[in-house]
Amino acid sequence: MEHERVGAVVLAGGASKRMGSDKAALEWNGESMLGRITRIVGERCDPVLVLAPEGSPAYQGLRAGHDGVDGTADSSSADVTWVTGEAEGAGPLGGLATGLTAAAERGRDIVFVCATDMPLVTAEMVDELLRGLTDADDAAIAVDSQRAHPLAGVYRTRAAATLDELVQGGERRMLAAVDALRTNRVTLSDPTWLTNVNAPEDLHRLRVP
């Protein structure tokens, strides 16, 4: 895949209820979690679109210049831009549909998608998922021994219309996207890349060797 044709969508609009504070702003090795993810993803993808409604903690707390995630500059070579058109209550499926549309408007055919609570994301993870996307696929998502991870995958932006139809019909489950699209499931070489941080104890376990 040519680097300039691959964008990224980072979903940062969650309420972070279990964590008790905005996960996007959590410190991880000297930078915010969102800042780290956009920096790493920016090594392979351009632009990097951060999806969050204007009223979300991530947008309110980080939009004003932290980690350069403000649409003007950042610590990677990629263009990092906020996208706030996500419909209220549409959940991550709605965010994904909005993100794919926004990436298509910027001339991208393929995007890497992840959530802001995945601090162990690597550029190699992006590479492996891209290699798993065939010409016939709408998406290639990561799987491990327990489940599929639709928020760790690469998607063709042409899938936006299908996902938007699901959202308009009241669907909110991310696995509905997997069922509706022609999806390849990819087993990654390092399953720890898929680690999610949902609660304080999750973060503690990662920080303690």
C-alpha cells in the first residue's frame, strides 16, 4: 500500500465511565494516550482523523493544543485533524461511518481504525492489517483467541454508505459492521497490540512489569 493513500481514524468520543476520567488524556510514558496513538499511527497514515463530538471530554480537554492534536501541527509527520460531525448517541459504529466519509473526502481509499484506549498500538500492527486486506475485502480486522476486534482494523472508505445505513436503522453494535461488510479476519503476530485500557486497574497492570 502506498503510504499517502492510507489514512487513519482514531475514535475518541467515548464517555470513559469505567475509567472515571477521560482516557484520551491519560498519561502514558510522558504523553497523553491520544497523543501517543496519533503519533504512532502517523508513522504509516496520513491524515490522522480524531473522531469526537464537540461536547466530549477528549475534544474539550485536548483540542486546545495538547500533543498538537489541533489540526495544525503534531509530533509526527502526518496531518492530525479533529472531526466532530459524529451524531450524538451513534456510538463507535456512527463514529466509524463518519470517519470513513471524512477520509474519503480527503482522497483516501483505505483507513486504519483504532480506539483511543489502545496504548500498545504499533506501526507494525498497521502493516500487518494492510497486508491482510485483499482487493475483494471491505475490511480486515484483528482477531485473537477470544474475539474479533472491529476497532482494530483497516477499512475501505467505500464501506461508509453501508455503515451509515446501519446507523440510520438504529444499529449500534460494532460487530454489525463485520457482518455487513466483506471482512477478512487477521491474526496478528503480537496480540498485546490489541490491549484495551477501560478501567484504572487495566492501566495499573500495564505499567507494572
